[in-house]
Amino acid sequence: MTAPRYTPLEMLERLVSFDTESHRSNLPLIDFAEDYLRAHGIAVRRLPNAQGDKAALLATIGPLVEGGVVLSGHTDVVPVEGQAWSSDPYRLRVADGRAYGRGAVDMKGFDAIALSLAPDFAAAPLREPIHILLSYDEETTCLGVLDAIAAFGRDLPRPRAVLVGEPTGLEVADAHKGVAMCETRVSGTEAHSSDPEAGASAVMAACDYVARLMALGDRLRAAGDATGRFTPGYSTLHVGTIEGGTARNILARACGFGWEIRYLPGVDMAEIQAQVEDIARGVAAERLTRYGPYGAIENRWSVDVPGLAPDPGSEAERLALRLARRNRPITVAYGSEAGRFQGAGLPTVLCGPGDIARAHKADEYITLDELAAGEAFLRRLAAELS
């Protein structure tokens, strides 16, 4: 039986048809990609998560030697609920030179190009390997690449560069901020508001805590950005949600708020978290336990995605600039898995087709010209490694 072949557009149609919203399993897509790659004689390993409902897929094409390049793309997408799509988001629609569908640009377009060219990579006289990595949970934690990263230098030779195919318009991005997200729960003790010493108000404590976090945000702003690469040019702290209390004349039993820090590469997030805990202890002592053991503050850090630090002249930067035919790298505002690779000592940049401004919206799309440009980019990579 002849192994199937797909153009990038045909492959994108297949990938978009899988509903891989981050709260769902991506295994049907991974099953399809694994079967397709194995049919072309390409070595593949599946890297499941602990629950077994998701997996990354790592394909290695070419000789098992040091060097080579990783093409990394995530398979998960953000939800479509509440968005006004003009057509079924999980059925690719092509019109006026655009291909519409959830994940079309972020980032199944890049995945589709890499997979569609895999048979051509396999037929090329590669001197160094091309690794295709399909990950999961990028939109939530960026943890879905860790098992693959661990395999390099242990089960597989270490690559010389990682290209994360986020939609940069094929510009080479070598820097972005990290992001740490936290859910804070403040517990108090109910009492009548006329006698504030009989209990502790979680809402009042939360307000004080938020005010002190805002002061921390001011200090981060004052520290600035020595590189001049980022907009805004400082680490930011933002409280996005807050909820608590039952009535205006009752000391609140509970209050919770969600917040984040988007931090510059090089900022010691562990030190920032230690400062946050010191602030929490101070607020608890003054607002919750001053008159008795009436409450506590708990911070739950749900996400900490490291930033991508500029690495001028790195192998990844030089290679990507040549292939993309660009003169200098750029900085992007959004986060990615790139910092995970860089943290493991792998030179990494972002470079992929399409515009991030179309991501996460209704009627997300990638243009056919952008798919073609991405295909030419990866064909130049194969020629470079042959």
C-alpha cells in the first residue's frame, strides 16, 4: 500500500479537523500523525503525559548524529466557545487566498508544513537530523515539551538549534517575556461588621494584599529593561479577577483573586515569589491573625513559563536568519515553549508563518501565500542540512 502524501494545505485540513482544545485529549491527532510518519518509514516516539490522555510526538529523520534541528510546534488550541465564527472552526474553509479554522495560524499551519514535507526530508541526503516535535498544553503550561527535551542528549543526539514555529511572519524572534500565574485564596472568619475584632475579613485582607502587590509591580516597573528590547520595557504585575464576601455587614469568610507577572528574561522569579510570600505573611499578621487565629493566605502558582532571553549570534539565530533571509531578530510580546528549550541549553528562536494577531479569535486564518513561504523556508532547511 502506498504511503499517503499531503500538500501543506491538505495536511492543515486534516489537523484542523481534530478538536484539540487544551482541555481535551490530543490523542486522535497524534494517532494520525504517528501512523502517517511510520508509513513513510520515519522513526517516531510517543511521549504521553502522566494521565495518559495527551501525548507529544517526536519524529527523527536522518542520521543519528550530533547537531541537526528541532522543528517544534504545539497541537493544542484555545477554545472556540463564545466566539462568532462564520463557519465550523473544525472544518477548514478556504476562501480568497485564506485558510480558516481553529489553529490554522496558531500553530497547526507550521505543523502541517513540517509533516507534509517529512517524506521529502526522509528522501533527502541529510547529513544532520531533522526532528519534528508535536507538543501539547502549550496554551496552558508549556510543559508538554519537557519529556522530549529530556530525550535529547540521553536517548537522542543533542541538536544544534531549535526552531519553534510560532507565527512570526517568518521573522526571527529571539526574545519574549516569561509569565507566572497565581490564584490567591484568602480565608477569614465571619463576624458582624460592628465588631471587627471578633473575626477577620478576607475581603479587607485581600484588598490590602492587592495594594501591596501593586507596590511590588511599581518596583518591577522602576527596575526597567536594560536591553531596550521589550514593550512595555519592564516586568508587569496584573490582578485580573477578584471575588469574595456575602454581605456588606458581615466580615467576609473568603476572598480569591487571580493575577499574573509577565517578567523579563533574567528576572529571578524564585526571588519574586519569595517576596510575594513575605508580603502575604505580613498581611496575614496584620489583617487576619491580629486578634486571633482567624485566617490565612494561600498562593497557588499554576503556571510559570520562562521567557526567551536574547542570545546574539547563537546557532539558532544565525541559522534562522539565513533561512528566513532576514538581517536581525525581533522581540515578541507573547510567551511560548522556547524558554523551556533554552533553559535546557538548546539554542532556540521562534520563526513560523502567519500573524499572531489572528490567533485566539473567531475566523482565525493563515494565507495560502504564508503556507507557501513556510514551505520554502523548511525546504531551505533541508538543503542546508544535506
